[in-house]
Amino acid sequence: MIAKVSAATVRHRHLVLVLGLLVTGVSAATLGFAPTLGPRLFRLLFVLALAALILAIIVMGVRPAYFVVQPHIPAFATPGPAWTVFFALGFLGPASAYLGALVRSTRQGTVSTFDVVIDVGWVVLGALATARAWRAYGVRLHPHGVRQTWALGSITVPWEALRAPQIPPAADRPTWLRMSVAEPQLVVRRGLPWSRGALRTDNVDAGFLAAVIGHYVSHPEHRAAIGTQVEYERLRAELPERDG
């Protein structure tokens, strides 16, 4: 059940986040311009935010064994982690309450510098969490190599520079898969450096990712088709089954 909820959230994360932002805006306006509804609405927002944060903690352990096919790039991408969406929703609840309080105190002429700092701080945190969930940084497999992206940069390792990674046991759930690079001079880094030299696997089964990379390291004839649905179906049929 949790895996299905996680998969559905990942698949429709933009819609979920847009709905969360709409609720945030309506709630902030209600709290700011209809103060009599404030206490009830604040309690409701608190319960919803707490539920979202609890869901974020629960789905952190979900590591699916699949890629999202992106033919327009082209690439196979790891799915955006569902916990970032729930985490963002958990922040948007308090953010709407603080934004509504700021609007109300501004209208009443009682706003203070402390209120502005705290209220705006919550709104900024909610915006950052939403942007993080929207972008879904992670690992992409391209015809030319493996690309790891994060908020402040990226690293691209051509297939020719890679060795096949060791496949971790199915029982292991590491959050990082160390890359074995044979030709470091071919690696392209942008932005702030990524010191780990590893691929994040907090949103994908590490064994599945290692098996796929190993497959393309060993079979260069299939790399050109990466990003197509036909190639993805061929890849899934050839790889051993893993619990995701």
C-alpha cells in the first residue's frame, strides 16, 4: 500500500504540489482576512501538515526498482522521491498559517520586525521545499553516460569512463552507490563539487541501478537507444527481478 501511494505521488507530484500551493494561498487569505475562522483553520492545517510529515518519514524507506522513461531528453531517470513531496506539503501548512498571520497583523498595524522575520522565514522554507520536490534531482542515464544532478551542480560520467559497479545484495538498502571510474579525466563536473563520487539511491533500488549501469557498461551496442520505451522494455526483460 505504501509503495503504491509513493508511486502515485511521484507520478503526479506536480499536480499534488500545485494543489498544495492553492490550498496554501486560500488558507493564508482566509487567515488574513477572516480572523474568526483562524483557530479552526490553524488546527486543520496543523493536522494535515503533521500527517504529511509522517508520510514523508514512512515513504523514505521505499526504493522502487524502475526508471521514468524520458524520450524528449532522451534518458532513463530515477523517479523523484515521494518523501520530498510530502515534506514540502508539511512545510506549506505552517507557511500558510504564518503568511496569514503576517497579512492580518499588517492590516491591523501591529506587525513587528520579529513577526516579519519568522513569518517570511517559514514561507521561504516552504518555497524551497516545494522547489526541491518539483525538480526531483537524481540520476539520469543518457546515451552518452550517467548524470547525477543536485541543486547546486551536476556530474556526468561517460560510459567509456565507467567500470561495472558491484551489485549490492537485495537485502541491503544503501543510500549511495559508489561509481567505479576508470578514466577520471573524462568526467565533467559543473557547479559545486560532489565529493562523494557516488550516485544517490535514496529514491531507487541500489541493486537495480547497479545492474542497469553494469548492463550498459558491458553492452555498448544498446546505449544509443537509452530513453526509448522499446529499449526500456528490452532492458526490463533482460535484467533479473528485484524487489523494489
